[in-house]
Amino acid sequence: MKKNVNLSEKEKNKEQNLEILKKLRPIDDDFMRCIFKDNIELTQVVLRIILGKKISLLNQ
């Protein structure tokens, strides 16, 4: 019975997480922070699209 309770809790947590994710959009600060964290290449691509010119960021 304990295993079923754990599975039920996992499913409940999964559903809660999915509800949170549904509310996030790429423009949200928290979501953007996660997307771009330690991803210089992705940041360069987005800046290139927004600014319309080649951008090269340095790793620090």
C-alpha cells in the first residue's frame, strides 16, 4: 500500500508542476533565467535575432 501512496504523491507533484509550467511563458523572468543560464550560445542566437547583427559574447 505504501508504494501506491508514493506513486499517488508523485503523480500529484507532477500535476502541480505541470500547472506551474503552463503558466510560464518564455518571456517570464524566472523561465528566461533557467533557459539562458550557462548557455552562451543560445544567448548569442537570441541577441542576434533581436539586434539583427552578429553578437559574440565572451565566457567569463
